Amino acid sequence: MAADSSDAVLLTEPGPGVRLITLNRPGLRNAMTEEMTRDWDRAVDAVAADRRTRVLVVAGRGGCFSSGADLSWLTQDEAEDVTIDRLRERMLPFYRSWLRPRDLPFPVIAAVDGPAVGAGVCLALACDLRFAGPDAWFSTPFVFRGTHGGMAATWLLPEAIGITRARDMLYTGREVPADQALEWGLVNDVADDGLEHSLTVAARIAEAAPIATRLTKNGLERSAVGLEASLQWESLAQPITLTTSDLHEGIAAFLEKRSPRFRDR
């Protein structure tokens, strides 16, 4: 499973159950152009349709995760005819495309080597886990570009790091380095190579029981509603897993002191 190296997004299979999507416009610092957005949607569609997928890793090529949305089209002559309604019609599909990791049924990991800026930060936050290289940094300088934040920045940042630190990032636009991002909870860990570490974690997740993992991701999304919602979900999801063949394999592997071989059933 590999795309042509000239594509704006590359889709590869670095290991069993692991898929890797690489943003591939380093000359543009992996800005989210219309071309890249189309390729991104095609890659995510392919990963979502592949029942062998257990975990997805998202990375950027060329020492940059993503510089965010490409707004160069606003400087073109035809932009003078753009209305607020037309802009909204354009932005909502863009937001939803790049936030798709949130809706995928399996875990998604962001491997952040180098800068993540604006919507690039939001893409990383839409992933379940984030691992950074030592040169990674994060910035949401929307107001210093004269624009309001987009792609759920005002929700994703407080969810990850709390409202006080979200205000800091959104009001100042400053660069948050990898070590501070770790302290704040913006990333899960910092490693010498963010992608290599992400693939190692992905390989570990891919060994887990697929049904249980998918239900766990769903349960974590529901947890924001409150304790009772979580209890109601778990009282349904846990019995589902208790009826699977994978449960018996997991118990047998534990008793026999071997690695389980889950079959997604």
C-alpha cells in the first residue's frame, strides 16, 4: 500500500495493522492546500475501508509536521467577490476533512517532528496520541494573521491543555517547544525521533484486541458527557467484548505466558 512519491499525501503500511499517512509537500511546509486536502481525504477513506487497519500514524515530511491551512487563495483577484456565506461553505468541509482522525474507529497517532502551526496544531490535537521530536514546536498565531482560530482550535486546545494555557497559546501565538508541550500535556512524550517512536507505539497498539480497542476509543469520546454516560456505555461495551473469541484468546495467552493472537472476532 504505497502512493506515488509525487503525491501530496503518501499512504504506506510500515507494519502489520499499522498505516502511515505522510503529508508530502515539504517545500510548502506541508501546508493544507486544496490538492493536499483531496489527497488526505482519499488516503483516510482507504485506511478507514481497510479492515486490517488497527492504528494510523500521521506525520509530515521534510522536518515539518504542518504549517496549517493554505490561505494564499485569499490574495487572488477572485477573492474580492468572496462573501461570508461562501467562506463558511468552504471552511466547514475543510475543517471536517482534517478533523477526521477524531471519527476514525481506531487510534490515531500524530508524529510531530518540527513545527505544527495553526490548523497543523488542530490536526495533531484531533489525533488520540501525540509524540514529538526534540525540534518540534507548536503555535496558534491566528490573531497575528488577522483571523479567528479555525478547525475547532477553541475547543481542542482547552480539552488538551486547559483553558488557561489555551488562552496563552491563542492570545500570544508564541512557539511552545517540545519540552514545554510535554509539561502542558500537549504531547504524550518527546523522543529523539518522533516518527520512529510513534511507529513503535503503533506496533504495540496493533497487537491489542481490535474490537476492545475500537470500543475503548468510542467510550473515551462519550466520557466528556459525564460519569453516568460512561457507566451506561461500559455496561454495554464490556459485555460485547466478553462474548468475543478474542477474549478467550487473551485469557489463554495470559495463562500460557505468550503473546495473544487476536483475530478481530
